[in-house]
Amino acid sequence: MAKEHILIVEDEVKIVSFLRRGLSYEGYEVSVAYTGQEALFKARQESPDLIILDLMLPDMDGLEVCRTIRSKSDVPILILTAKDAVSDRVAGLDSGADDYLVKPFALDELLARVRALLRRHKRLMGQKVLKFADIKMNISTREVWRGDRYIELTPKEFDLLELFMRHPNQVLTRDLIYEEIWGYDFSSESNLIEVYIRYLRAKLEAKGESRVIHTVRGIGYTLRE
Ligand code: CA
């Protein structure tokens, strides 16, 4: 089995080496970003299985880093914060983090959180039936229902809907959709996505059901009630 890859985002060298040592010893593959910009780059480039994110970074607000990563990926994010004000914790979770730890923390506590997040994420990814509002998708049989109504989708339409169902309430950019569904960078002039979204909406709304795939002007689309 491939090692699980953890990206540490932290500018304090002492904490980085403490975390790197502890996580490597547990068998994780570890990489490090020392700035917010580097974190955004590596989160995309390396597709880590989990991100440990310090909120106090030299170049960017950690919460902004968190939100940006979350808008493109459902990778588990564990926030480290020196602040222990409740509002900061809530802001962290609001920005899409899965859990947080207040500094200073014990390594055992961090490792336990990491294991729990990785386990939960794997369970979610392994799900065979995805549900959102009254839409149900069976990934194994590739069947889709809206309420009791069976919906027949082409393979591409199915893949597109699955992408939305795996990232509900997140804005998916056009670039991300192209990359995930067509597997290469398409000219942004192309209206391929618009065409498929139109097909998908027509099938999902054939009996006058409410719209769930919404346009986010200038950015992309989101699955939302
Ligand atoms: Ca820091």
C-alpha cells in the first residue's frame, strides 16, 4: 500500500521538524510548505491525503489558504492555531477545516486526530451510494434517481454529476471540471461544460424539480439546494 502523504503548512522551523519527525516515524510521507502561496501550489501539485495547516503564516491568512484549498478539493484539513479564542476555532471550521488543534499540543494528540481524519475521509470516498437532497447515485451500478424517478445519464453526464455529488456546496471552477471530467486543459473558450450542464439540468429537472446545479458567474458551478 502506498504511504499516505501529509502536507505540513507551517513557517516555524522548530515545529516543522517536530512534526516531520513524528509523522515520518509513523510511516507517513511528509512534505512541507513554509508559506501560504507554497501551500496552495503544493496542495494542487502533490494531491496530499491530508493537510496540517498553521493559521499564522508570513504571507497569507491561514483561513484564506484553507478556503482556497477547500474550494478545489475535499482533502482533510487539520488546522493548528496558537489562538485559543472560540471565534477563531469557529472561523477555522467555517472556512472548511475538518478539525483543529491549539498550540502547544502533544504529538500523540495530533497523530490521533490525523488517523481519525484519514479514516473518515477514506470511508466517505469509499461510499458506493451518494445522496444529495432528493438525488441518489449508485456508483457501482451507475444508476441515478431523483426521488422515485430513474434518470438515464450518458457516461460523461454521470461523471459530471458524480463530481458535484462528491463536492456538495462547493464552487467547482471550470478549469477543475475540465481537468476532472475531460482530463486535460481545454480552451476556456470552449462551451463544452455549458452544454453538458444544460443536458444534466434538463434531465434532473424534467418533472419540474428544483434546480440544484447553480451557475457561479465568472467562476464555475455549484451543487446547492
Ligand atoms: Ca506559523
